[in-house]
Amino acid sequence: MLMKMNPLVSLLHLYDVVNTPGVTSDISHMDTGAVVRGFLGQQQLEDALIGMDLVIIPAGVPRKPGMTRDDLFNINAGIVKTLCEAIAKCCPKAIVNVISNPVNSTVPIAAEVFKRAGTYDPKRLLGVTMLDVVRANTFVAEVLGVDPRDVDVPVVGGHAGITILPLLSQIKPPCSFTPKEIEYLTGRIQNGGTEVVEAKAGAGSATLSMAYAAVKFADACLHALRGDAGIIECAYVASQVTELPFFASKVRLGRVGVEEILPLGPLNDYERESLEKAKKELAASIEKGISFIRK
Ligand code: LMR
């Protein structure tokens, strides 16, 4: 529905293994410019993808209380693999936004699938970490007593627990926190997804704030695709910012996807220590994704 409302979308294809006819009929009555078509079941997957410039992948199962994102690996890895094989065949030049968890592993899975198919372009594959930024802006604004729209918190690393690294020392506009506030904010941002999973008590994970964040990110990609300049967002991408092959940081988006990966900037001692811990977990998640395809 949010993509149907986006003025930059001319053609919207909806694909799922259930429910697409109903959802498509429903949102097709909205008087916005995008033409919408629905595709149901794997036999229609390729038709759904042909001609697409941007593919958003939110597919898969959500967490239940007590689960980590990595506990979803066994089911979601195969789903992402299947979708990416079809993308490689039907729209190899599309920008791909991966939301399906565990993002720290599903982006490396997508990369391996594209490499095998000979279509891999690291600039076009982006893991969506926008919800971490959205949460960070919200929680920081609450502590500061300001409007969240006036706050910009860079969040780097990955999209799970301690791999989510908010750089509170680099917030715009500049501000400072007590050590207690830093502990609180870092923990709350890292556990934002779990907070929603627990509140939903078995009925899934964040869908509404995730949709908001996903569309915010997709909108940035669409603006970049049409040639708008100066679009900078955090995303989990193939990167040389650290020794790891994938890492989330600020990136400049352009017509071809990721045009530039921005450096991490100066980190304080707390952030440097947290980065070391994050990298350990991230390395294992990346390796797990890669070996899922290579084995
Ligand atoms: C989130 O951050 O809310 C999503 O990744 C879903 C989840 O399982 O936490």
C-alpha cells in the first residue's frame, strides 16, 4: 500500500505464495499513479520480476518470543535463494533491497546466488537497516526531548543484536549523553526488534514500522535511480570499511545503486569496543550465509 502511494512508482508488482489476488484488487482502487498487478505462487514468480527496476524482498517467517533473527535462517535462507535465482534470470540489473532476516546472512546469500549466475553487481545489492536508524532517531529524540525528524543517528554494523551499532558520538545535530544514557540508548536500539516481538507475544515481529522504514529506504533508492544527487542512507552492503566482506554504514546512492561507501568517521572508545564485538558476530553470520550456497 505504501509503495502504491509513492509517486515515483509507475508499475507495482506484488508477489507472494498466498493472498496476492485480494491485496492487489484492494490497493488497485487507490487513486494513485502506480498500476498494480498481482502474482501468486512460484509459477508466476518470473512474470512478477520481468522489467522491474527495484525489487524489495520482505519474504519469510517472523520471530516468536525467545528467538533470535538467526533462528529464522533455516527457512528464510531458502526463500531468499529462490527469489534471487529468479531475479538473476529476469531482472539482473534491478536494485535489490533485502529485508528478510537474518539480514546479516541473507545479503551474503543473495550475493553468492548472483555470483553463481554471473550477474553479481555489489552496487545493486542492499540490506535494509533503515529500521535501526528510524528507531535510533526516535529513541534519541525521546531522551533529548526534540522532534525525531530533527535527529540523524548513523547506525552501522549489521541488523541483529550487538551487530547493530548506533554511533551516538556522530549524531546530527551534535549532542552529548551521560554514560548511563549511552548504555540505555544503545541497548534499546539493539533490542528494538525484540521489544516488538515480545509485545506481539507470538503474533510476529515489527511489520508496520518495518514497512515505514522499508518504504523510506526504497524511496531513497528510487530518487537515486532517477538521478537525484546527495542521497545518503545507512545500508548493509559489500564493503571495505572493515575487513569484513559486508558491513552497514552510510552510503551515497546513485543511478547504479551504491555509488560511494562513506568512512565510519571518528569513533569513541565505547564505539570502538562495541565494533570489535559486532565484527565477531557479523563474521560468523556472513560465513553462514556464504557456505549455505557454496556447500
Ligand atoms: C526488526 O528489526 O524489527 C526486524 O528485523 C524483525 C525482527 O525479527 O526483529
